[in-house]
Amino acid sequence: MKAASKLRIAIVEREYCRSNDCNFECNRFCPIVRAGNNIVWLDEQGKAVIDEIGCIGCGICVEKCPFHAIEIVNLASEPSVPCIHQYGINSFRLYGIPTPKYGRAVGIIGMNGSGKSTAINILAGKLKPNLGILDREINIDEIIERFRGKEIQRYLTDLYNGKIKVSIKTQEIFNVAKQLQGEVKQILNYVDVNKQIDEISEFLGLNSIMNKKVRDLSGGELQRFTIAISILRDADVFFFDEPCSYLDSYQRLNLAKLLDKLLSKGKTILLVEHDFSILDYLCDSICIIYGKPKVYGIVSLPYPTGTAINSYFEGYLPSENIRWRKNPIYFNMRPLERNEQQGYRFIEWTDLLIKLNGFVLHVENGYAMKGEVLGILGQNGIGKTTFIKTIVGEILPAEGNIFTYDKNPKISYKPQVFKFEDEEIQVKDYLTSINKNYLSDDWIKDEIIVPLRIDQILERKIKELSGGEKQALLVASTFLKDADVYLLDEPSAFLDIEQRLAVAKLLKKYAQTFSKLVVVIEHDLIIQDFAADSIMVFMGKPGVQGYSQGPYSIKKGFNLFLKDIGITFRRDPKTNRPRINKINSYLDRMQKEKGEYYYF
């Protein structure tokens, strides 16, 4: 029996390889080079090149590179699916490709940097795959022949023959603002081939921004604008790359309903998203992309949606016999009522009236306790962040008071917007200024640094980080501070699902294990369900007036919030995770009749 061949992947991040500023350590310390075989050299641009066949995978170059530009990965065997695309020598490669299903929605999940956007660009025709062949040009016939006998062959044949039109909603929405000039209405009218602008604008809440310049749009407005552009185009297949970023829970549900209407018209959808509740609501099947971020990604077989999400929480794909998580993640059932122990009250507030730039917020009296995670739900622009800033002391209420049972409590606060005083500083130095023991403490390393992938960016300057990396850094720095109260405003934005789950576990651990008060504003309902012990609900008219209700027990708070949105949750029998019922389905109607929007 022939043994499975091993595969070694050597990655050199060209952006960070600076041979003019180092002593060529990757070459000097390589044992194969020292033995007389030159397997590490510089190319014409002065970037290191590593011969993967000659490399023995010792990892010395990884440790010696002063700029941490090298990654060596040893796989036990070749992936069971072929290489679809490799960006160059010593560069990221993608194995396998998701298969669109005509007239259906297919989801794609995986970590950031695992190849999701690469897969979308290939399927949208924006990137021609090279099949891992770097020494010559690959023609279209070779690509189609590679998938002979597979379902994807029909799709690629239709794509390259021009039989289908595609529309893609890119992940990089801020690039759209740089490229497009003019007013929102003007641009939407230009792309509105089928005269749908009124309907789409109503779903996405765009009527109030129609006369705005694109360059003046906020993140949420820009996201909804780019979604509208993609849907208004005359297309058969629609690709959406992380459309829920910047959107609140109400907007996410409206987006889901809008995409459902596309499906009812026979359109095809591929959806990359980290909010599992939306994927669960829309998709018939899901492909999981696993591997090592920025090194390689392997596309799994398509699984039924429920099976795929449960497998992701379990960290195991039975068909591929692949495990990437030691301990499965389960959603534990919590008490139906809030713990009312008076001795644990930490912050209390009277009825508050807060006025800010024409916005008025009424907060009913309440309290928060040590040892609990207080989740805050509500639309954007309804006063959630204003309330948090009032607790911090950045905003003073016009009426009412906030007081604590401990004098001068220490507060650690992660704002919604990225804020770093010095972006020229390296990540390791920034974290050292917050907690000098962050690398020597095994618990911090195992629970914060590694799960949030901070260890991969320690040598980078803050200004060089992506949005997701900056978010992870802000979250990590918040938890590294010694505090009595931890306040986090939308900590999961830009993070992939693995990082979101790491944050959710930290929220619970700091509350339950360390008996801290943790307050979190979060639009990902699965994360709130996983972590929160009590819920505050904010309602009103965005940008004009808001009012709060609660804190309530998690059941009462979620029930109030879901009733306002108009959706119901059931429980997955295997993991207990919440799942959105299809609107007007049997379970949806039954739960609404009983008033049980949040099913236990």
C-alpha cells in the first residue's frame, strides 16, 4: 500500500521580508544551506525564497527571522482536494472550491485569511485560478477540464461562456467610497436596471441617506449602500462577502429577508459571513474552509446548514476526519430568572435623562452585579454607546445619578471605534505598557493572546494592522487591564468566528471565574446568547430618542427584543445554540402564539 505523501508549505510574507534591514538569517542559520545545499535565496526584488522540496521543516528560519515574515507548515499528507490557486512562490494556496447551487444559497465559513475571499473572487470570475501551476499560463479549458465530472464544472463552464451574470458585494467597502463619486441616489439609479430601487431602499433603510455624498457615509450606511448596488445589478448569481459588518440586529434581519426575496426569484447566492444566525436562516448548505490563516485553506464538502454549524462548534468534520478544536463548544442552559443577590450589586443607577447633540435618552433605573455579563441589545443610534460612555464618565446625565458600591472602581473600556494614541508603536510594546507580564503568564497566553491571534502580530506596528487585527488587539488590551468593570462596545466586529468564540468565552470567564462585572454591546445574537446572564433592551427612534428597559433575566430580555424584531428562536437539540425560525413557519407561528420568542 502506497503511503500518503507529506506536504511542506513555506510561506514568506513579502510585505514584511526586508532583506536590506537584516543579516539574511533565514539563509545563514538554515542547516541545509550550511551543509552545502542552497535552498534559501533572494529573488530580484530582494525577497527571500525557500525551496519547499529541499526544506526539512526544522523551523529555525521562522525563529531567526527578525521580522517574523516566514511560516513553515508540515502537513501529514496532501489535501484530498486539488490545489485551485496559489498566489506565487512561498505564498498562500487554496485547496478545493465551494460549489454554487443554482437557485439556492450556499454559505462559506472559516477564519480570516483562510481563503474565503479568494474563493469568491474565483467563482465571480475576478480571479483566474492557476491550479497551483506557477511556471506557465493556465487556459480556461484546462480549468474546466480539472473539474470534469464534478458539479462545479457546469457552473464554471457557464461562467466562462458568459451564460450567467454575477454581482459581487466586496468585503472592502471603504474602497467603494474612494472609487465612487456623487450622491447615493444618483449612483443607485444608475445601476437600477430592473427598477427595484424603492423596494431595496425600504428594506435597507436608505431613504434617509439618498441625498448624501458617498464619501460622507458612515460604516453602516456604506455597507447598506454597497449591498444595494450589488442587488440592483442585473445578475443571476450574487456574492456577498461579510455583509453584516456594521449592521445592527434589525438591519441584519432585513438583509436576510431581502436575500430571501432574491432566492424566491430563482437567483443564486454565495454568502461569506461570521454571524451564524444569518447563515442558518438563509442557507441550504455550507462549506467550511479550514487550514492555517495566510498559509493555506482547504474547502470542505458541502454540508447541510445545521450539520455544518454544529460541526464547526464541535471542531470536527466527520467526512474529512479533520479536527481543529480540542474541546467542543456547547450552549449551556441558564436559570430563567436573574440572580437577585443584593450583596453582589456593583453599579446602580436611578432614572437617567441624557441629552447629546439633539439626541435624548431615557434610562430606567436598574443595577448590574459582580459575576454577571450584562448584554445590551438595540438598533444603531439608539443610545447604547451613550449609556456605556455615561458609566465610564465621558458623558454626564442631565438628570439622575450613577453610583457604585466600591469607591473609585477601576474600569476597562473598549470603545466602538479604534483608538490608539500612537500607531507607530509595535504591538508587543503597546501590550507591555498595559501588562508587562502578558507573555510570561501562561493563562493570559493560552486564553487571550493565542486565541485572538495576537501572537502573530507582535512584531507589527499598529498602523500596519488590518481592521480585524486592530479589533483583536483592542479586545486583548481591554482584558489585560486589572479592573473591576469591563465594558466592551461591539467587540466582535471584524473578527472571524473563532475569535468571536474566544471573546465570548472571555466574557463569561471574567464574570464567573474572576467575579467581575462585564457589560457588552453586541449585535451577534449567538454571542450574546452564549455569554450574557442578563439583558438590557434599547428602543426608540435612531438618532432622535431612545429609552432602555431592564436589565432583565436573559429570557425576559431576549423575549422583549425578539418580539420587537419579529423573529423567534428555537434550540438546536445537539448544541443548544439558538436558531432563527423561518418567518411564518409552524414553529414561528406556534411560539408567537405562546409569546415564547426566545425558546428554552
